[in-house]
Amino acid sequence: MNSKEFKDHIGRVIVSEEEIKTKIKELAKSIDAEYDGKPLLLVSILKGAFVFLADLLKEISIPCEIDFMSAKSYFESTESSGNVQIEMDLKKDISDYNVIIVEDIVDTGRTLAEIVALLKARNPKSLKVVTLLDKPERRVVEFNADVSLFTIPDYFVIGYGLDFGELYRNLPYIAEFNR
Ligand code: 5GP
């Protein structure tokens, strides 16, 4: 694919780079205030959330560690749970940590509902979920993140870590994908 074909699929900007930066700074400040003096572990779900994690991490000024998981979902349209396969698990025992799951987008809610249940069973000191984007119209299971930075309509979006066919993760903003 050349750059012309690449650009043809980049639609309207849904969330700009500046808007993302501003919200991440606010979120980092509230994390600094809430977790100072507490062992903090940020858990990112690969691959989509790695850009958000990196930018959030740089704005946090208290001690914190990071770890990664990756998950694959296998769902038929009628199923609501039980089909998330963990492809890569955390390296750490989380029982001594206050854990924040850092996610790119909550869509049907199924992936996070399962990951939260899985991590809760490991008895972290506390567990919260922050997501960059939230598409509440698409929800299939009841799931709400503790913090969602932007609520968006039911568009398929790309950029800032989010892909279409593994491409477009490098855009510094969130855009609608033009088919
Ligand atoms: P859920 O289990 O909430 O349906 O799925 C969440 C995952 O689906 C996200 O982590 C993301 O990888 C993918 N996803 C959901 N909506 C979009 C979207 O609009 N764009 C992209 N690129 N991925 C999405």
C-alpha cells in the first residue's frame, strides 16, 4: 500500500491530538493524587492500548510499574461471555499492587468484563479500569470503565494505537475509518 491509498482510508478526525493530550494530563494528575505512596501497576492490553499507556505513563509523576497482557475474543453474536483467550499473561503477581487496567476502547464490553473478572480473582489491592474511548451504544454486556476519556458514537475508528488490518496505529489522533 502506498501513502495515497493509506490516506484515502483516513476519515474525519474524531478526537484530536491536543484533546488527547489535555485529557491524559488531567487523568495523570488524578492518578498522582490517588495513588501516591501506594504500589501502582498499570496494565495495558496489547496491542491497541500501548500508545495510550506510553503517553499516560510519561505524565504520571509518582512511582509506578507497567505490565502487559494480550487477549483474543471469540464470540458468536448471541454469546455474552466465556470466550476470551489470554494469549499473553502478566509476568507479575498482582496481589501486592493497586492495578489500573489501561485500555484503548470499550466496545461490546466483553473483553474487559472477562479480564476484570480474571484479575479480580488474583486479589489485587485495588482494581480500576481507564479507557481512552468508549462506545456505549455497542455494549452487549454490562460494563463500565471507572474513567473513560472520550465517549464516541458507533464509528469504527483508527489511530493512536488502534488499527485496521494492523495499519494506522501510528496516527497521532483518532479518526473514522473510511472503507
Ligand atoms: P470489546 O470486547 O469491548 O467488544 O472489544 C474491545 C476491542 O475491540 C478493543 O480493545 C479493540 O481492539 C477492538 N475495537 C472495538 N472497537 C474498535 C474500533 O472502533 N476500532 C478499532 N481499531 N478497534 C476496535
